[in-house]
Amino acid sequence: MDIEFIELDLDWPCEVSVYDLRNHVISKLINYGEPLRWAITASTPYSEKNIQKISIEAVLIIQDKKTKNFNTNLN
């Protein structure tokens, strides 16, 4: 098991409300590891595409591929 820091930019589609944004971000982070802590550090609107780009900084728990068992019920 290891801890890793990542930075990434995600699309925030207009269909995803601010109330659902947390679940949207976690569903993307889970592809890299189990989120331990994360934050939105910037937001850039793109009106012609009806999306926003959000910058995320996250600390993830990375498990050995043999014992990969992420908790997907994060709330």
C-alpha cells in the first residue's frame, strides 16, 4: 500500500449539479486509487461547451494490484 499525490483537470458537465459534484469527482478519482483527501483548486467556465473544467488535487491510497479492494461507497 502506498500514498500518492495527484493533480488532474476534470470536466464538470452542466448536467451534474453542485450537489452531485462530490460524487462525480470521487467517481473519477477512484480510477487512480482510493481518495484519502481531495480539493477543488480552480474552476474555469467554457460557455460554448456548457461545461466547466475543475482542477483537483488529491491524496490517494494506492493498493497493490493483487490486493486491490477500493471502497466505492464513499460519502
